[in-house]
Amino acid sequence: MTDEARQACVDACIECAKACEKCAADCVGDSAMAACVRLCFDGAAVGWLCASLMSRQSPLSADLCELCQKVCQTCVDECDKHEACKECADAGRRCLAACAAAC
């Protein structure tokens, strides 16, 4: 993995984690958005952790990067169902691409 690919993954994970937190906060309280809220909280948690492990070149970062991609795809699939969640879905797609290139 190149330093550039690693940094792009870190940056995308941070961007995605922020977007997931915002999306979850915006959707809290709407019972129809419960799945979105749960998945966005998962996306944020995994995004922050993946960025941390990738930043310090942890030997576990590749394993977490795979999980991050799975969580991102699940979150993207849910957020794509809701127009209000477009920004989060787009950040998730960028994270997926960056993680795939880095791992």
C-alpha cells in the first residue's frame, strides 16, 4: 500500500465518519429512519477507528479496512433510500473506493 493510498483512505474514512454522524443526528427522532440512524452510527464508529489504525499503520488495519467497506456499503444502501441522506451516501461511496484502493 502506498503512502498516498493510505492517506486517501484515512481522509475518506474521516469524511465518511463525519457525514455519518451528521446524518444520524439529522434522522434521530423519526421512527421511519431508525435503520438509517443505527447504520450511520455504525459507519461513524468504524470510520473513526479505521482512520486511526490506518494512520498509525497498524498490522490490523487491512482487516478493519475490509470491515469498513462492508459497513460503508450497508450504510450506503440504506442512505440511498432517502433523499435527505444523499450526502452521507456519497461520502460512503468515496470511502468505499478509497478503502478498496488502499487495502
